[in-house]
Amino acid sequence: MDRLNNLFKEQSNLMHSVLNYRVLPLLILCLLSGWGCEDTTFYTPKPRAFPRVIYPERTYEQFDESYCDFSFTYPAYALVQQDTLFFDEQPAHPCWFDLNYPDFNARLYCTYYPIDKNNTFERLREDTYKMANKHIVKANAIDEIPIENNEEIGGFVFRYKGPTATPLSFFLTDTTNNYLNGALYFQSRPRPDSLAPVLAFIQEDIEKMIASFKWKK
């Protein structure tokens, strides 16, 4: 019995020795690490920065081109460019044009159709809604805002929320003779957060364009 007790005692002492041999250096290392790092600084990643945008002074000009039967007010810092080719073919009507925003790398594409037996109001409106619905896959939501002014002009503005190809489109019509589609595109990857301030700036121009829109006949 005494021999067994002595064996347990020797094993206990041995275990303490092993633990001390292994743990002691770790304790010393921890203590030295603590003393050597008195000024502990925790770093957090910085949020992604976006290039600074310099917004031009708002000045406007009158769109009154001979190839279109309407007029409106547009920003002087946008360039009017008539379309001469559409997928290597002649556009369906001479009144197809872009408002190019070179400072924002954006374009407002405008396509006009006279309403006739081939392009009825119902067909043109249906095509517009089909195009709008194509963005449902990417859009978190689509706001439809009715348009009415005092020049026998109606239509809708579509605002798309989410990483869609276009953040905004619209159509204007008198339902009997004229129909105009407009769609804004940025020539860059859709990033709603970074584009939001620029979109808000251009959107104000489009609202002014719609409010000042008039048919010539």
C-alpha cells in the first residue's frame, strides 16, 4: 500500500514537472508579449471611397431641332447627338437622338415614333412596358410616376431601385399622333450607392425637360 501511494506521489510530481516545463515558457512569452505591446492599436478597414464628382452650374438651352416635332429645355452641359445608325442600320425615324453627359459618363437615349396604323398607341405603350418589365430581374422595386402637363402630354416615369442597367426611363405621348421614349444609361457598372448623387442631379434635369416639353403640332 505504501508502495502504491509512493507511486501515485511520484507520478503526480512528474506531471507537475511536465506541466511546469510546458506552461512556464508560454507564460513567460505571454508576459513578454504584453510588455512589448503596451500601445495596442486595432485597425478597421476603411469604407470604399468613390471619385469626387464636380457638378456643373445649372444652365439650360432650348432643344428645337428641325428633325423633331417638339421642343424642350435641356442642360447646356449635355450634348445633343442625333442618331445616324442603329445597329448598323438607319434609325426608324430621324428624331432619334441622345443627350450625352460626358462629365458623368451617362446618356439619355430618346426615340420618337409617330402614331399611325403600324405603330398604334396601344402597341407602343405595350412595348414600353415590356422593356420596363425586363428590369424586374435586377430591380428591387419599380416606381411608376404619372406625367401630366398643360400641353396635352401624358405618360409615365419609371424609377428602378437596384443594380439595373437603367435607373430611370419614361415615355411621353398625346395618345393620337406622337410618342417619345427616353432611357438613362450610365456607361459603367451599375452601382446604385455610388451613382445615387449623380442620378439625383440628372433626374432634376429630366424633370425640367418633361415639364417644358411641347409638341410643335
